[in-house]
Amino acid sequence: MKTGRGLRAFLITCGVLTGAWLVVPTLVVIPISFSGENSFAFPPSSWSLRHYTTFFTEPSWLTSLLVSLQLALLVTAVATVLGTTAAFALARRTFVGKGIVEGLFMAPLIVPGIVVAVAMYAAFLGWGLIGTPIGFIAAHTVLALPFVTVNVTASLAGFDRVLERASATLGASPWTTFRSVTFPLIRPGVLAGALFAFVTSFDEVVVSLFIQSPTLQTLPVRMFTSVTNEVDPTIAAASTVVLVVSTILLGLATITRRNHHAA
């Protein structure tokens, strides 16, 4: 018993230290964002909200933030619909080449981001989609689809289809059965997938760098430009905003999935 408890304490300690090693460097950006200095300094010698004021008032930063939010919302809607439909097909149908199709849906999670970015750039260049909203939506949707598909498929795996047959026996149409029986039971998986899709689009930088244009830049691209071409602490404020938004959404997704499994 003592050996088991000692091993558990050791593993917990290792986990906490590893988590701190990964998280603490990221959290350094938060105090820097409240610095009153004109350059990066840690710890700050003075405190101010000037960098947040610049972030939310300077046209280049504000425009990129709005572009990212709009794209993320559109991508979330498209990816959720397509991913949910794909999950139903993969979970409930058997067809030739099903394994290949499943692999294609998971490919964006396996293939290195730079490879995906180069491939999309080559394809979109020929299709005239570089620097267009449709191009961004299509590219980000491809990256977000696996998260929706995986979460909805997991929800369908524990779904009792007897409930659907009972609904059909009582005279409900397929759409009524889906709306009243199926969707309420898989809603946590759909919501979790939608939240992951939003974060994926909102945080995406590698693919966005390849398909951007001077008139259409997302917030991560604007941040990359700032850190490579400028010495502007405003990026610390932008990073903090992205960190907070991503953390909240991922936390909600995790809570949603945990509550679903608990139920």
C-alpha cells in the first residue's frame, strides 16, 4: 500500500512539474501585456493598459481580430454540419473504402501543418482562392473537420438506436426523430466539436500564412508579422487575448465532454 501511494504521489508530482514547465513560459506574456514599457521587459517596471488600448483601437490589430472572429464563426458552422454528417456516415454505414475515408478525415491531424499549407497553397493558387474569404473558410474547415467528426462519432458510439426505432414506430418522421430524439442525446458531442472547430480556426497560423493577402489577414498572421518585423509589445496583449479565449473555449469543450460521459 505504501509503495502504491508513493508511486502515485511521484507520478502526480511529475505531472504537475511537467505541466508547470509547459505552461509557465506561456503565462509570462500576461504581465508583459500590462507593461508600461515600449519594449519587452520582464518583470515590468511600470504597469499600464496602453498595449490593450492599442490592440483594440489600432485599425490593423482590430481588423485582424474581427476577421478571425468572423472566419471562426463561419468555419464552426460549416465544419459542425459537415463533420456531424460525416460522423453519421462513418458510424452507421459500412461501405467499400470506409477505412480510407476515415483516414482522409483524420489526415489534417497527422500530416505536418507545413505540408498541408503547401498543398493548399498550390491548389488554391490554381483555383483563384488565395486571399479570399472562401479560401480561408475552406482551408480552416478542412483543419477543423476531424475535431467535429471525432467528437460526434464518440457520442454516436454510445447511442442506443432502440430510441430511434421507438420514435419511428410511434409515427415520427426521420427529421422529427433526429430533432427530438437523436440530436438532444448527441448534443454534447456536437457542441464540443463546434468549440474545438472555433479554436482551431481562431488559432490557425501556418495555413493562414500561405493563403493570406495584404487586405485579408487573420489575427495569428498579424501577430506573426509583428513578432518578425516589429518590436511592438502590443503583441503581448494580442497573445493574452488569444490565450484567454482559447483556454475558455477548450475548458468549455472539456466540461461538455466530461458531463456527457458522466451522464
